Amino acid sequence: SPSPASALAADLLAALLLLLLAAALRFFRLHHPARIVLDEVHTGAHVFHHIASPERSLFFDPHPPLGKLVLALPARLLAPPAAAGGGGPGVVAGFRFDALQKFIPAGHPAMAVRRVAAGCGAMAAPVVYGVGRGMG
């Protein structure tokens, strides 16, 4: 039976390898396509509503807001100054998240939001591994 220290080292190495593999898979070609895909229409509108709404108010969403608020942080930090209040809910610097396959302008914070989502997904792999190892 391996010592507790070597078992811990093996688990940490496995978690690190899982993190690297998950990050490689999630970040590979993340910028492609430079268009709105799938649920970015829904999620993007909500995320950018949080940063572009003049009163920064919450709004009705049947889903828990934590995920969208986590994604709103990099969008808020990287949003151009024109984003603070112009265009209404879901509009940042004249860009509205309202249709699939709509081209995302270069430099738009939507790509940073994709990177945050990919990073959270990559970190989930070693967390799930640790939970599974902890369960025996």
C-alpha cells in the first residue's frame, strides 16, 4: 500500500494532468467562430444586461444568476466606456445579442466571457476527480 504522502502526490499529479488536458480541449479554437453560437444569444443578452443597464438592476430570469454574474465580471472589466449605459438591456457598444451566427466585432468583451466559461469548465475536471477520490 502506498504511503499517504505518495498517494497525495499521485492524486495531485493526476488532477494537474486532468486540468491541463481539460484546458487544452476547452481553449482549442475557442475564438472560432467569431459569431454568436447556441445559447450565447440567451446568456450573452443576460450577461451584458448586467453591465449595460444604466441602473445595474437585476431582472427576471428563471435561472439562478450566479453563472451569469461570474461571466459579467470580465465583460464589465473589459467593456468599452461606451457600454456604460447605451443601447438598453443586452446591448454593449451598439452590439445586441439577438441572433445566431451574428458576427462578434473584434475586441468585444464576448471573447473574454468565452475564456472565463472555458476556464471554469477546465477547472471542473480536477474538482470532479477530487470528489470522486474523496468518495472512495
